[in-house]
Amino acid sequence: MENTKKIYRNPNNTIIAGVCSGIGDYFNIDPVIVRLIWAASVLFMGFGVLAYLVAWIIIPARI
């Protein structure tokens, strides 16, 4: 039996859509760290907003 891990948006720990908390859950790290990395990518590289919107659309919500 294969143990596959899936990524989901976390509706219980959201700021905007739960993308960062879902990624944090998937990689077993604190969602605050993911949010800080995402904020840095928005401020310094500029592609973070588009990446967040794409992740919001692609990653399903955990029900």
C-alpha cells in the first residue's frame, strides 16, 4: 500500500485563502515561515502575487 501525501488549503488557519498554511502542513513547517517567504517574494521578486493566485486556484480546499 502506497502512502501518498496530498497538499490542501487549510480552511482552519487562513489569512487570505489558506494556501500558506496548507503548504506549511504539507512540508511540516510553521505557516508563518511560509508566509514570510511568500511576502519576501512579493516585495523583492514581484511574482508572489501571481503565484499565490495560481496556487489558490490549483490547490483544493480541505473539507
